[in-house]
Amino acid sequence: MTRTMTVLPPSTRVTDHISLGVVTKFVPHARITSLLEECQKSSQRERDLPAPLMVYYVIALALYMGVACREVLRVVLEGHTWLQGLTGAPLVKIAGPSGISQARTRLGWQVFKQLHDQLVTPVATAQTPGAWYREWKIVSLDGSTMAVADTVANATAFGRPGASRGQSAFPHLRFVSLVENGTHVLFGTQLGAYTTGEGTLAAPLLSQLQAGMLCLADRNFFSYERWNTARATGADLLWRVKKNLRLPVKKRLSDGSYLSTIYPTEQARRHHTEGVVVRVIEYRLEGVPEAEPLYRVITTVLDASRAPAQEFAALYHERWEIEGALDELKTHLRGGAQIVLRSKTPDLVRQEFWGLLLAHYAVRALMHEAALKVGTDPDHLSFLHAVRVIRRKLPWMVVTPPSDDERDV
């Protein structure tokens, strides 16, 4: 994978490139400055690139993955310079690569992680088409990996996947997220090294589940401990389990599903202690190429009348919605190119990753608003088209930043 360092037109027009208004609407300037002060990351010297500007710059890096860092800064400064010219504040010059790197390093990655955790939450409302099954808001749990720049520091921090001939050309990070199926908003994300298992990363993000949600997950995420952690939030669960999990029939229900019990250990099973009752749904996908012989899912919804087995079996495959959201994050924000994260040090990789998630959230939240206005399912709108529209308006994103009052966060 090689990076083609493109440049943008030398004279950026208002109609050609994205509004810091789109980004600032969902990542408010006031929230950023408050968090920077709290983390003691506010700019100390006037000649530095202002810290709030650098936050928006890192988010913009995700929208221009194939563009040189200095070019991205120039685009962001289009609106910033205009605004400062009106207010009489000192103008910020376009720094070189060394100055940009130093400004990013001073800022660190923790601010972006905290900003993500505070802002990136589900956005679907009761009026959002495609976000609900009966009384439940549908969310899914899954993980993925992402290539990062090939440096010794990154390889040491994150590790490399194996390959048919040795190791991959690039180190990879691993992350696990929840996705709001109806809007493709990724939330609760946990980041780790490639060598960190998805189950390990999933454990802390399960606290993001809430009563009224129905969480779908693949068989690799199931464990007795994670199941209990997730159901303790009040959310309902519909998780696939491996075929070797012992689930004897305790009671057969009218829709063909049955009740069974899961245990933490074989000793607990023998003594019938610490058991948790689950409902088991088994089904086959007839006539579907490459379908497995048998699918088995378990759920916390024990009453078959609330969610018939046939409907839950069909609903489970909505879990693949998260694959679309991950594809948006890993491919469409990059313009379809297979480009690795550009940062050369682990801390800046983490910073760039959280900036990427904030950019994805801003695009998806904007699409959700647009879908509600026209009364359509957000899935019916093109994510790639939305990214292109945002890119066209980026230099004006700080010209008219909305206040925090304009969005309930």
C-alpha cells in the first residue's frame, strides 16, 4: 500500500470544499475548549497552532485521507482565517510538517478519546425508520482491525498480523464497537493492540448498553461473564453461540424455541448453582449459498409472544449492518483507497483513530438529520455522497459554529 500525496486546488472556493459548520454542529467548539482547559491542553502561546483548531484539523485528516497534511491544514484554515480577520484576532500561518507534528504531539490523544466518549452516542429517535424492532432499538457488537504506518514504534505498540509468508507489511490496531443499526453510528468503541482479543476489548464497552436496546452479537463474543455484564445494563440480548455450548432443553415453547440454562463452570452445572435461564432459537437457512448447517442464538427475551422465533432468527442477520458501518469507516472515508493511518508514533495513531471516529460520527449524525427531514431511512442515503458534500464545504466549518445549546449532548 502506498500513499499518493494529492493536493487540493490552490484557490479554495466556498462552494468547493466542507463547512467546519457540519463538524462543529456535532463536535461543538465550546465543548472542545472546555475539555482542553480541563485537560490542561489549551494553547499557552499565541504563535502556536491553537489547540481547538488542531482538534478540528485531526478530524479533517479523516476526511482527506489521501491528501498531504499541510494541504489539509490549508483547507481547515480557509474558514478560520476569514473568521479571525473579522474579529481582529491574530492570523494563524500554515505551519510545515514539523510544526504540525509538534502541535499534534502537544495535544496528545486523550483529549480525543474523552471527546469521543462524551459526544458519540446513539442518535436515533422514535421517528427514525429502520432503527427499531417492536419495542427495542437495535444495536450490534463487532470488531475489526486497521493498518497503521510501518514504523518500529507502531509495530512494537500494536503488533502485526500473520501472513502466508511471515508477517503483514503493516502493523495493525484492533478495535471493537457497538453500532446503532438504524443510523450506523459507532459508539462505545474500545481500541487496543492487534494482539488484544475482541472479547477483552468488548468487556468494558458493554456498559454502554441501556434498557430498551436489543444487542446482537456473533458467537465469538459470548461468555458467561460478558453475557451477565451486558444483561445487567437492562438491555436485551440476541447473541449467537458456538455449537459446542451445552444447552439442554428445559422447556419447549410454542414457536419452536426452548428454555435452557447457562453456567459459569462445569462444577456449577453439576451443582445447579449460578445458572442463568436463556431462550434458545435454532434454525437453518434453506437455499442460501454458503449458509452453515445450523444457527443457534440465545436471548434474554424469554417470552415467545414478545418476539417469535422466526422473527428473531431473521432479525439476527441485521447484525451485518455493522459491517456496513465498519466499511464506511475503513474505506469510504478514505475515498475507496487502501490507505493506512498516516501517523508515525503510537500516540498520534491513537489520536488519528479517535479523530476518524469523530469524523464518521459527524457525517452519520448529519445524514440522520437529513433523513428525518425527508422521512426516509438513513440507510437509503449514500454515505460516500455525504462525505463528498462535507468535503466541498470544509473551509467554512468555523465561520458560523453553532453553540452547545443547538444540540442536546
